[in-house]
Amino acid sequence: MFAIFGGQPLLIMLTTAPLALYVKVIKMISSTFTWNFSAMYTMVGIWNAIFLLLEAFFNLSFLMKYSTRSTEEIFGFFIALAFTADAVTATITDFDLNYNFPSATDVNSTAVIGQCPTADLCFRPVNSILYLVLMLGTLWLGMTLLHFKNSPYLSARKREILADYSLPISVVTFAFLGSFIFRDIKSEPFYYNKETAFELSVPDVSNLPVVAHLAAMGLGLCLSCLFFVDQNVSGAFVNAPQNKLRKGSAYHWDLVVVALINTVLSIFNLPWLHAALPHSPLHVRALADTEQHVTSIGTVHDEIVRVRETRLSGILSHLLIGASLFFVDILQYIPVSVLQGLFLYLGLSSFIGNQMFERMLLIFTEESSYSPTHYVRNVPQRTVHMFTLVQFIQLIVVSVFGFVNLYYLKMIFPVILLLLLPIRHKILPKFIEKKYLDIMDQ
């Protein structure tokens, strides 16, 4: 629906890591006060939509003019960390479960290899090794094909096709390896419950006490802040001047469309959606024609020549996602380790082009080997490192509120994101000259 009615159809609508974290907050609060989670989810979603409509009505997206590149980089870095942390945590969990060996004193130790004495303890080290191989293999093939367009092999058109479809190729390849070549090793498959997979029901919100409705209003307000930041930052990445889009932005109309879509999703307890990083910028990149340009100082960089601004790619991709519901059984052949490799790919590929990540690497790089970027040439080295350190501290604060398993911290996580704006414009200029801040935010 967003691809049809949205003002910026190049935005990709998905449920994201911050949204998943916030749903956990609602779940923990509901469990603590013995409230019905489904009803709370519906009410929080409806209040979120109401606040989004108010934000659009009062043109609050104008606040995004205060969102600078450095602020967006912190948020993008956090999203990349969320994807990466999810893959790493899942790998550690698998190793804790499977990578165990029977005691040397066990007379029948050879008999228990490959078995699970308890639900939390298995002697299947080969499963963990395969898990690691499939996950890292998916990452390796995806990243290799992504950068294949810079190689001299094949024609330019074929290299571009391989780069655009690097992710599905890597997933299909290693799903085949895991499910057929290594079928004798039991890998954890994608799981879904056939009994409830397609059930749609409207929860009864009338049984919630008054205090629960007030809590839902407060949670909806904080959630609307998260939607506001995610939606507008993703829009800012897509509408960036270097993408050379011909059609203008529509931040407020997009908020209205997102609010209406999520109202319906909330009523039926379906996952919430908003514009996603890094999917939206990657979508623009996939639709773009690029050329390599040599700068006046001799460096080579890719520059977008034009972007095919169309609604068809968004419509077709979401139709294919919907069609996949009729082939859920096929997903059983995709090992979870391959899906974690996909998350790792999304996380690590998001660091590419992130200036904050590049400046963090400068701290460990010999000065003579610095790339001649605009901030290296025009900003003192000490100032560059100080700015990077301040960004890193902000990233730590955002990560603490986003990852720590305490619901009262996660509850105000969206507010913390909004506080990055006054920090950049009111506090940072007291420590770093404004002209240097402006250069690093270019």
C-alpha cells in the first residue's frame, strides 16, 4: 500500500530491530502487570497512529532540518550493530547448546555423541561448525558478489546484475548446501506454527483497565517518536542530494500513510512497519546507474548518474513477499544459520560509506595512509578524533537504552534518539568550532 500511495515510493517498509525491541517492552510491561498483551499491542499501535497523524498535521517533520549527517550516522551505526549483534548472539546460543563433548570418564562417551541428554545440552559439535560455515559463507558470498562490479571479469551489465542480486544468490546457494549437501547433519530449520500461522483475530481491548489504557497512550507517544525518527531518517538517506532524485520528498504525507497502515496492522496484531535502514538506501542503489569518477586529488569514487524512480519495484517486491505465504513449507529448507548470515550481511554492509565508521578506523591508521577525504584535508586531526569520540559516546548511550534488557530503559529509547538533535546543535559547538562541525557533516 505504501508503494502505491506513499510520497516517496523508494522507501522500503519493514519491521525493524528497534521495533522488535519496543514490542519486547510492551510484552514485559504486560507480563509484569498481568495485562493482555494482544490488547495492549493493539492500543499502543492505535495511539501511535494518532500521534503520527498529529505530527504530520502540525508539520513536525520540519525538525528534521536539524538532523545532520553525523546524527544520521549514529542511528545507522546502531541499526548495523543491531543486525550484527543478533547474528553473533544466535551463534553463541547455538554453540552453548551444541558444542559440547561428553566427559572423558563416561564409559559410553562414544554413544552420546550426536545426542541431547537434556533440552539445554547436546553433544553435537559438528552442528555448530556447520552453523558457523553456513553463516559466514552466506556473508562471504554476498559481500564478494556485492563488490564484484569493481572487478574486471565479465561485462559491466553482468557484473551489475550479480551485485544487485548478491544477497538472494548467497542465501539460495548456502541454503542448498545446508539442506541437501549436508543433509545428514541436522540443522535448525526456519520454524512456523501451522496451527496459528494464518490466524487473524481482533483482541478485546475493553477488558483492559483504565491504567492500562493510560500506559498504552504513553507507550504510543514514545513509539511515535521512534516511527518519526526511523521514517524521516530513512527518507533523508533516500532523498540525499548525491542520489540526484528528480521527484521531491513528502515527509508529512508519508507519516500519514504509515499511520493509516499501522492502524490496520495494530487491530489485527500484525507486525508494525515503517521505512527501514539499510534497505531503503540499498533499494535506491539497486535502481541507480553509477559511474566511477576521478577527483582532483586523484582518488576514485562511484557517483550516481541517475536513479529509476518507480513504484513498480516496491509493489512487486511486496507482492512477492505476500506470495511467499503460500510457499512457507519451502522456507523449511533454509537453515537458521543462513538467515543469520543474511542479518550479518545487512549489518556489515551498512558500515560501508558510514563516515563515522571510517573516522573510527583513522584512529588506528598511520597518518600518512589517511584517505584524502574532505574532512581530513580541511579539519585538524585532533578535532576529527574528538568529534569521532563524541559520536562514539553517543552511540554507547543509544546502545545501552536499545539493548539493555530493562523495559523502563527501552521505553524511553525513542526519546534518546530525538535528544541527539539538541546535543549536536547546542552542546557540540561549545567544544568544536562550528565551521569544523559543518565540514564533517557535509
